Amino acid sequence: MRLPFSKMHGLGNDFVVLDATAAPIELTAERVRFLADRHFGVGCDQLLVVEPASRPDVDFRYRIFNADGGEVEQCGNGARCFVRFVHDKGLTDKTAIRVETRSGIIEPRLEADGSVTVDMGVPELEPARIPFDSGSDAVVQPLQVGDTMVPITAVSMGNPHAVQVVADVDAAPVATQGPAIESHPRFPARVNAGFMEVVDAHTIRLRVYERGAGETLACGTGACAAVVAGVLRGLLESPVRVHTRGGELSIAWQGRGTPVMMTGPAVRVFDAEIELD
Ligand SMILES: N[C@@H](CCC[C@H](N)C(=O)O)C(=O)O
């Protein structure tokens, strides 16, 4: 079978995007891993599948698979690329879209300058929702990682994040601590590990070791989670510019009980087809 796809990215966090609005696409974890493979397949951090909505009050459903084949709840950079994709493919002409994800409905909006703003919903801060087996809802919690005690803030943007503050993000132990935090027993569903350098109250530098994908050039939900963690810790004030290795995002959050707003670019790089067994 020949499978048409688009290759897209949001700040270098790259995606293979499939249109399943007209007919379902049979996806196995093995197929996802093949498509995501940078040597034997197409290559991406996440695979996104656009599907028809399952209810009348939303426009589409979109599903997210990590490069390791696992289906996950949310993806910020993917949400912006989803909007670019449905417009480029003529699937809608609405600029404000309601879309179902595994973690609920999000509301992205295509801006006049081509950037996309996404209402990413209200962050969950209760550790039990992460799930984070700590029995406490303190904003900063100790996490034993090897020989090091790491103070982290656990935030769910639909998907789970553990954010730590570092002095210099370029020197942060992302490659070593990232996988250890991702699979830490305190996070039974695994977690995305964020390393945030606070530059000033409105600016951070961020790297994220993503669950199921490794370090990516940018992580949209990771940026939202880092800003939430920074505001809760009294280090940041909304809005915050988030500098990633792939570029810049703007994140606004007015505090507990309010949604996180994310604005950034979305790029369709090329369209192609691939032969699947
Ligand atoms: N890159 C994404 C997040 C993708 C999912 C994540 N790796 C997870 O497992 O939760 C983003 O831009 O948010």
C-alpha cells in the first residue's frame, strides 16, 4: 500500500502527518516505528493522524504517536502543525478550530501572520494525575536520580512533565538524567523531562528529553509545563518567551485554574508517499 504523508515541523520538532479523514489508516506500533525511523523510514519525533471528529461540537480528532510507537495524550508543536495541515489540505477554512485529543479538546487558532495560537487547556498540578507517586502536592518535590537529588515540579499538560531549574541549559545533563527521569519508578506512565534556565522573569531557555522520542529541538507542551512550573515557583511572570534549540515560543499563563496559551510557527516541509507492507 502507498501511504501519502506530509513532513512538518514546529521549531524543528518534526512530524509525519497522515490524513485519515476520508478513510481510516491501519496503524500498528511497528508501522509507527518504521515511519519514524530516520535511517530506514521517513524520520520524525512524532507521527500525527488527522481523523474525523467523533462528536458534533468539534471539527476533527487528532492522534499522536511517539517515535517509539506509543500513543500519547498531547503534543503542543503537533497541535500547531495540525492546524497548518488541515488548512493546506483544504480540509477546513475555519481559522478557529476545536479538536479532540486523547486528553480532551483543545482550541487552536490560525493567526493572520501564519503562526498558530493554541489554548492548551488548564494544567493539572495534582501529582496523582501525572501520575506522580509522591503523596504530596508541593510545587517542588525531591526526585532521587542516581546519586543526585533533583528538585522537580510535576505538571500535566494532558501529558506528564517533570521540570527542573538549571543554571546553564547548555551544560545540563539532558543526555544522562533525561532517560533516568523519563523511566523513573515515581512516574509509572513515564514522563517528559524538562531542563529550564531562567534568564529573567519573562524569558527562559529550555531543553526537553521527551518520553518516547529522546531530546527534541523543541517541545510545545514542555514549554507550557516549564512556564507553569516557573510561575508557581515565583520565578516567572506571564507572558514568557521560551528559547529552544529549534526556535522561540511565546507562552502565557495567568495562574491556577486558567488555560495555558501557546503561540508559535508551524511549517509543512514537503508531501510524499511511502510504500508500506
Ligand atoms: N513534542 C511534543 C510532545 C510529544 C509527546 C511527548 N513526547 C509525550 O510522550 O508526552 C510537544 O510539542 O508537546
